[in-house]
Amino acid sequence: MSGQPTLAHLLQSGIGALKLAGIESAAADARILLADAAGIAPDRLNLHLPDRAGELAETIFPLHIAARAQFQPVSQIIGRRMFWGRDFIVTRDTLDPRPETETLVAEALRGSFTRVLDIGTGTGCILLTLLAERPQAVGIGTDISQKALDVATRNARAFELEGRVRLVQSDWFSAVGSRFDLIVSNPPYIAADEMAGLSPDVQEWEPHLALTDGADGLGAYRAIALGAGARLMAGGRIVLEIGPTQGAAVSRLLAAQGFLGIRILPDFDGRDRVVCAHKPLDTGNCAS
């Protein structure tokens, strides 16, 4: 029967299997997975649905569906995720780049910078996007996970940014000696007692080290607030992604270290998503 089903037939069977597995986004996910299996751009899939599936799609698509039925994220199955208009390589060793994080990128790009530090870079989606959008800038990305840094390295190579980025294994600022005019981070901010409430896609498939500090969810912000002053130039900015209930707490941590102009920004759903601030111009008043 190989080569007999149409892509439309495969799509319907895939949607049915995902619905049976309890996948809420069954239709959208099946379409992305089918396009990948068939080697078709997702926005062109409708034009090809009447076509015969072909042996490759008929073989790969059921494997994709089986993986998604186990709640493996679509991005991990196809190995990539779109972020700020670019396809980033994704593996189980990194967080899945999320649209909410684009709020951080948008805020960072509102100001000028030439040297940027990304703490906990993961796929590199934040740092590499900023460098791609600002051709004169250079940056360092740190992560405690060497496997995550390997993924970021692959992404830097794919976007031809290797000459402007350095990727370093580091626990917060421990391996960073330079100073920057912009520090960004999407650190682990989920509290330990919130982990059980995460969707299976996240809880079972994404690296816990990048999700939670194993405590109250604020450990990363304490470390960043304490160390950022010594790594920022006078007037330099810090832009941090947060959980929706953490704005006030993170703002207090930054204020306690002398940061000024502290603001809490919402994402596209209106939830608190980013805290930003700047180091005083008078470095004598700034914590180190």
C-alpha cells in the first residue's frame, strides 16, 4: 500500500490519533508534523493535501505522531522552533524557545548596545537574535549545561554568527570577566511546588535544570541581581524574563542592588513577563 494514501488521508489519521492521546492542539500539531515528514513548507501544505503521500512521508509521519502522542514537544520532534522569524535548532537539552520570550527581545532592541551577556543561553535564541538584529554588537552566552551550549553553537553556526559570539560554560557570572552594556536572561523561575502542575510536554520533556531552582523560583534572580552590577558598564541595562507573579519580587531584588528605572512589562497576553532596569551612571552608587 506504500505510496497509495494521500497527504490528506495521513493528516486526518494523525489528527485522530493525537486527539485520542489527549493532545489539545491535535490539528495544528499534525499539520506541522506532516509538513516536516513530507518536506513541504507548512504554509504550502494545503496545496499538496490531494497529492499521494510518498514512501518517505508515509514512513516518517506515523513516527512523528507516535512521538507527539507521548507528549514530546513538536519542536523536539522536528528539531527546530521558529523564534523572531528564525528557525532555531532545538533538542531535549534546551528549553523550547517560546513566543513570550520575544517580549524580552523587543525590549532589549529598544535601546542601544554593543556588548551583550546572555545568562543561561540555552538554544541561544535571545543572544543570537539580538546579534543578528544588531550587526555591530558582540556577545557572550553562558550556560551551566555543556549540551545546551553545543546546541547554541550549532545555532550560531547556522546564522553565521560564530565570529561575534562566545559561548562559555559558567554558573552565573563565575566564568565571565568582561563588562557589558546589556545583560539579558530567561533563567529557571518555576518554583519547586509548581512543577507538578506543568503540562506533560514541559514536565516530562524539557530539562528541569532550565525550568526550576528547586526552591521558590527566585534563586536565579538573587544571583543575577547580586552579580550584575559588577558586570555592567555605567548606565548599562538588564532585561530579565520572569514568571507572571514574580514582577514585584524581582523588582525589589534589583532595587536592593541599586538599579534604577525598574519597569515590569507584559507579554501579548497581558501577563507580567519582563523586568528591566539600568545601572546608575554614577558607578560609585552602584552595588558591585
